[in-house]
Amino acid sequence: MQNRLTRLLVTLFVVSATPAPAASVQEPSPSTVAPTAVPAPAAAPEAPAPSPEVARKHKVLLLGDSLIATGFGEYLQAQLDAHPRIQSARRAKSSTGLARPDFFDWMDVGREEVERHQPDVVVVILGGNDGQSLQDTQGGKAIHWGHAEWEAAYRQRINDFLTVLSSPGRKIVWLELPATGLKRFEQKLRIIRALQREVISSRQDAVHLDTRPFFTDAKGRALSQARVDGFRKPMRLRMADGVHFTVAGGRYFANKVYPEVLGVLGLLQQG
């Protein structure tokens, strides 16, 4: 009896000491494995908006004789350069015009200047020295002032010069020679002004600026003085020769021409 009890206890001990089989773990099939989430790439920072394009400056070229070389030309160029949308250049030679290319050839000089500066507007004042015989650069026969063929030849020179300066989109502003009040000189200037006005008015690329409102009174007489910005009283406009401008006269003329140039450029409201 005791032996049977002993064997039973041993059997129970062995059974209880035997480890239970491990539970099987079913691996998920590949089709059921959830994909690893890949973080989305960080959004690239937005590129800064391009800054507004800096407006291109309009180019203005001043060409002429002593009137451009001295006070008037200097003041006009200073006003143009002070405008944030304008860049100017100036080429002048005293005692010159279209009559004497053997002395100074504006055809060649004009061509060089427009090629160099590529202006949008060319401002010209010439003719005060042209009341004389027309010469050429080849030493040909002169065409004398007062002869029948003089006007036709001078008209052609004006047109040729305008053609040299011209380019698509470019405008030429030709300033009429201001009234001087000098009787004999005015006899020549009237002919020259009329020919310039005729040729310029026939072209689409040029504008003739009538200066009579600036330099004559209601009766058509040349003004000797006028009120000028920067001066407290009316100032004399001309020097003793009656042709060239005083300091005040040069500023006066520049103040009149400047807004006209802005108008041609479409900048009048911004000036």
C-alpha cells in the first residue's frame, strides 16, 4: 500500500515538472503586413516673389550748337538727369549747323551719337549759324545764300539729318530757334525756321516745338525779360549780343522745354 502511494506521488511529480509545449505563433502573411509609414517630405520653402522689375530709364540725347553747349543745354540736362526715369547725354559744338559740314559734320556726329547712346528721344536745336552759303565735305561748288537753289538744298539737309537720327520707336524733338529781336538776323531766321518747320512737320518721327509762346509777347515782339524760377524779379533773357542766353535766360528756356520732353516720353504726370 505504501509502495503504491509512493509510485503515485512520483508520477504526479514527473507530470507536473514536464514543461507544457510552447504555443505556436502564426506569422502574418506578407499581404497582411501593414507598410511602414514613410513621413512625407517637408514642404520646400516658397521661393521669394521676384522683386518688381526696375523700370528701364528712358534715354534722351541733346544735340546742338552753342545754345546746347552753354547754360540752356546744361540746365536742361540737369533737369533730365534729376528725373528717376531718365538718363541723358549731350553733344554740342558752338558756331556749327548744317551749312558747313566741311567745318563740323553733324551728319557723321549725329550718326555716331545715336549709335553710342541709343536714345528714345533726340532733342535738337540748330540753324542759328546756317544763314550762309552751303558747303559740302568734298569741296564742291558752294550754294550761296539767297540763290534759288539754296532753300531746296537746305531742306534736303534737314531731311537727311533727321533720317540719320531716326530709328523705329525713336522721337526727334526739334526746337524752333527762339526769337531774338535782331532785325537783320531775324530776316534769315524766318527763312530757316520755315524750312525746318516744313520738313519736320512732314515726318512721323519728328516733332517741331514752337518756341514763340516762350519768347514773344502778345504782339509778336521778342521778350527781353521774363520771370524765371529761382529769381525774385523779372530777369533779362539775353546777353549783350541779343542771341545767347544769360544764366537766367538759359534756365527759363530749359524750364519750358523740360515738360515738353516729358510729354513725348509719356512721363509728364510723373515729372
